[in-house]
Amino acid sequence: MSGLALGVEVVVAFLLALFLLHRYGDFRRQQRMVLFATLLAWFLCFLIVFTIPLDVSTTIYNQCVTDKRQLVISPVNRSGQTSNSSVFPTQRVIQVCHKPWSYIPDGILPVFWRVVYWTSQCLTWLLIPFMQSYARSGGFTISAKIKTALIENAIYYGTYLFIFCSLLIYVAVSPQWHLSWYDLRTIGITAANTWGLFLLVLLLGYGLVEIPRSYWRASCHGHLLAKTYFKVAKLMTEKADAEENLEDVMEDVRAVNETIKYNHPLRKCIDTILRKCPVEYQERLGRNMDDYEDFDDKRNPYPSRNSLVKLHKQVIYAVQKHNRTQVQWQILLDEAFHLEDVAKNETSSTHQFIHSFPSTSSTHQFTHSQPKGCFSKYLYTPAVEWYWECVCRRWCNRLLAVALCVLSVGVVWSECTFFSTQPVLSLFAILIQLAERDYNYLYIEMACFITIFFLCYCVYSTVFRIRVFNYYYLAPHHQTDAYSLQFSGMLFCRLTPPLCLNFLGVIHMDSTISHQQRQQTTYTSIMGSMQVLSFIANGFYIYYPMLIVLLCIATYFSLGTRCLNLLGFQQFMGESDLTSDLVDEGKELIRRERRKRQRGEESESRRREWRERYGEQKEKYAARTRSCYSELREAEDSNGRAGQCSTEQCDQSELLQDVEPLDFTGDDTLELGDRRETLLQLTLSQSVSVFLGLSGARQLVSGWG
């Protein structure tokens, strides 16, 4: 049972990372190394988060064993007057130490933490930055991409190497510094955690306020619908820019394709570029297979290889942006249609949820779409959907927002008071100490997991939400580019270790913060003693998290959104005139798209109606035609006149061969409603003519017999 919990957490962390990678990445198109590096980075970070509660419960059990051993050696400790091994300030009676259900034997966690931590650090500081440049390179060969990546990362790696060498020389020549290899390693870990903590507080201050507020606003359909209209207007502009950019790039590709002939040495590069273009542009451009032309002729200027590399990079970027905006446009339209349906159904007296487009409600990718299969038929009925969408969802969002708000207040209070150990002011430290007094390991692990999961959710969701122009953007539905995927993996690896250290400090399981003599967790022992740099351990790590209060206040009053709006970056603000204009524009765009989709629905319904009404007649006419023709051929064979037919007989046979089943499913029947009756009369007249021709043919055959 001891290794089962750790094994289950490894599997769960891997499945979670794989699910997110499938949602944001594209397994079919993106490079395998990019997907593997991102998956490994996310998996290691989630594994650290899931294993911390097990490390805490194992450490508390080991502390119990140590305290019990000290009671046997020193009876004075029984009174609790001289023992300071317990974090809890009151007296505690040592009971029988029962192993937790998730106990991990000695020797496993140290090796586990070393492998996980150092692998994640190698990814974030060495491998992923190199692979980012490799993925963005427009080179046509692996060696060219590696060369480009090395050149782009020369300044990056050179800066870190210069700083490290300077500090190493300073330590070597300073007589007051006597640092061992262990101390140098601790300094490196401290520097990395300091960088991560600096960014962690910024992201956490935003997430602690924005996440509860987003759930509360999700319960207000009017606000949510207005914000969706705003997104539609912005995305329409971005979609138009992406289409225009793609057209410009394809025009450059067309010019280069016409210039470089099939016998040119750079023709392979052109073919590689053409394969990255959309299919419709590939068919339009084709391959330049004109007559042979001497490429040594200097009259026609040919592009250089570097210009083709640049063009290749532009094609990749333009196609990725165009595909992303197209997918996001359809998803946003489905979301807007669904929210409008919810607003209409709220006043329904039948309590039955009615979709505007029932045929597409279960086929689009929007998450609020009607489920498919037996679940939607027997359980998620229109009545159940009405109560969920119009009644229950709103209150669930509000209850969840209140619960998250309480957790946010507890986190802010604990971040500002976790340095106080006498008395203990951190709320999460008090909860853990109460459970530690009774050795309730299940409660300890659940409290640790809920707390650290909420912290990670606030930080990681902010990483998934932020967008730095088109430089970094995590788009769902397989629309995230390789650079953004790797950048998110790099951020996760840099944020997770300081987040876990901060969590251990909040619950007073880090002796560097609590300044108490007790057994440390295996994770903090791997991190090393932060007292090597006392100004960081006793200053920055303790007082910098208090800045989270100011960040929460700034987020609550939307100071960042207001600043971006002043700088010209359009943000959703209810009282802004620009926001109102964009909302009205988005509403008009939704009306236009709704009319377009309604016309498509009507055309599809008419096509289905004609198919159901005349499908059987069409099959009946076709069967009669085939039977009459076969009877005629049999009669000819029986009389021995297969090769000697008269002119009239040949005409009859030709007439029967030309008879084909009439198609009533063509697009002509769907153009105009006022032409239906005329078309029906024409169809019936053609059918009568066919029958008359067949009857005459039969009489002719019987006469021959």
C-alpha cells in the first residue's frame, strides 16, 4: 500500500498533462520533440504538486517516531516543558504512531525529488529555450534549424554564463567566503526560486481575485452575453487581419514559385514552402513546370536562400494564425448562439429548452452544446437542460464563487502572516497542526491537497489566460503553436518549485521560515538550507509575498485593464463608450451569422424533405426502367436478333438506355421557394413521358414475340 499512492499520483499527473496537451496541442501536425518536451515539463510539475501532500504526511509520521524515541530516552520530555519538536504551541501527548496509508519508505523520496527537480530545471533553463528557437526557425534542414537556434540562444546562454563565472571568481578571491559545492548548488537553487517567486506573486495576485470574480460573473447571463459580443467584434478584426496577412504571404509565395523553375537548386525549398500552404492555395499555385530555363542566367534575379528561410517562417506563422482565428470564430459563434438561446428560454413557460439550431446543437465543439448519445436521450432531456441552464447553473456558479472567495481571503491572510509562529496566525498552518495533534493523516493530506491545488489553479490558469500579443498565446482546440506550448512548459517548471516552497512555509513545514527544530520534509532538504543567503531567506522570502495584497487590490479595481485601455489595447469595460460600440458591432455580426446559418438550416431541411418525399418514387422508377430494359434484351436474345436490329428497334433501345432515374435532390430545388410547383409539374410530366415510352417499348416487344 505504501507505493500504491505514489504510483496512482504518477498515473494521474501523466493523464492530466496528456489531456491538456491534447486540448491545446496538435498531435498530428506538430513536431514530436516539441510535444514530448511540453508533456514532460507539465507532467513533472503536476507530479511535484501531487506528491507534496504525501511528503508532508510522511514527515509528520517520522516526527512522531522521533518524538516517541525521545520520550524513551529522556523522560523529562514527557511533561512537554523542554521539548520544542512540535510545531503546535500547546502540550501534546505522544500516542502510538500509526503509519499513514500513503507512507513512502525511507530512501525513495530523496531520489524521487532529485530526479524530478533537476530534470525540470534542465528543461526550463537549457533544453526548452533551445527547442523554442528550433521550432520557430524557418530552416529547411535539421542542421540549419540547429544553427539558427544556437545563434539565437548565444546571448541567452552567454549572459547566464557570464554572471555565473563572475560570481564564481568573486567567491574564489573573497577571503570571507568559504563555499563548498553544496553551498554553490544551494545558491543556484535559491537564485532560480527567487526568480520564480517574483513572477509567482504577480500571477497569484491576479488569480486570487479574477477567478472567483469570473465565476460570479458567469452567473449573470446579461454580462456574459455582452462580453461575448465584445469578443466577437475583436475576433472579427483579428480574423480579417489574419486573412489579409495570409493573402499577402501567398502572393509572395506565388511570385517566388513563378521565378524559380523546376531545375533550380532551390526548387526543393519552394516545394517545402508549398506543402505548408493551405490546400486551396496549393491547388491555385500548383507547381511551376514551365520549360527548362538556365538558372545561371543573370537576367532574372533569384531570391537567396536566406530570403526563402524568412518566407518559410512567415508562411508557418500566417497559416497557424489563420487556422486559429477560423476555429475560434466558429467556437465563439456557437457560444453566442447558446447564450442567446439561454436568454430566450429563461422566460419559457413550458420549461423545455429549445435550441435555435437543433440539427447543429450536438455537432459543434462548443462546450455547452447538447450532449450526444443515450445520455441526451434519456437523462439530459430538454426539461433537464432547461433547469440546468436557466436555474441551476447560475446558483452553482455563485456558490463556487463564494467558496473560492473564502479560499482567496484565507490565502491572502496566510501569505501576510505565515512568518508568525508565536502565536500561529496562518489559517492553513492551524488546520494542519490540529490534524497533526491527532495524527489524522487523511485529513492532513486532503487539507494540503486542497490548499496547494487552489494555489496551482490560480497560478496555472493565469498562465493559460494571459496573452502577450501573438508572441505567447495558449489557444484551445489544438490551435496553440509550438513556441507557446514550450513557453508554458518553461513557465511551469520555473513557477512550481517556489510555489511548493511557499506552500510549505505557509503551513509551517519549512524550518527556514518557522525557525523551529523539527524534521524537515524531503523536498525542503533537497532544496538546501536557504541560510547560505540570509538576506533572501530572512527578507525576500518572508516579506515579498505581502505584496500580494496590493496586487489583489489592483486586480479588484481593474487597474491593469484600465491602463491597457488607455494605451489603445481594447479591453472589456462596462462603462466605456468604446466597449459599448464594440458590443453593438458584435451583436450585429451575430445577427448576420444567425441569418446565414438559418438559411443553411432551411436549405438542409428542404433537401431532407424532398429526399424523404420523392426518394421512394425515384427508386421505384429506376427499378422499373432496369426491368423493362432487361426484358427487352432477353426478348432480343430469344429471337436471335441481337446483332440485327432495325432502325426503329435501335431507336427504342437507345431511348431506354438514355432513361435515367431522375434526381430530385439537386440544388436547383432549393434556390427559390416560388419555383417549387413549377419544378414539381415538370418532374411529373417527365415521369409520365418515361412511362409512356416504356409502355410503347413493351408493346413493341410483345409484337416481336
